Amino acid sequence: MLTSKTPRIDLHGEEVALCYALVNEFLNDNFKMGNKEVVIVHGKSTNILTNEVHKILKSHKLVHKYYLNNWNLGETIVILK
């Protein structure tokens, strides 16, 4: 369940090339802290960041599942293993 305390990273304005390092570090840190659910904010304008984030999540070893937030399509909710 998402709350105001759910960890999140905001990638607005970041370069696509930097996304892999930022997302990877964010997921690894939250896994180590025992967080099971996190949010990645990527925006929804051109889907460039959305596609890149989903590509990273698809192959990340710590990701159980991920999906777009139905209430805000500019966010992806990630469930960690």
C-alpha cells in the first residue's frame, strides 16, 4: 500500500543514460533496508524515461513485479523480492 512514507525517486529531467545507475542504486539500497515497495517517478510526457525504466526493471534481479500507478501514469510502482 502506497503512503507518503513509501520511498520514491524522481527522475524528471535526468538523462536516459544516467537512469540505469540511479534506478539500480535506488533499488539495491531499498532492498538492503528491507523496503518491499518503492515508487519511481518518470513523468508521462514522451514515454522515453518510462520505457527506459521499464527496460531496467524487466531484467533487474531484485524486482518481483512492477506496474504503472493507475492514479498517476507518471509513476511506476515496484515490488521488490
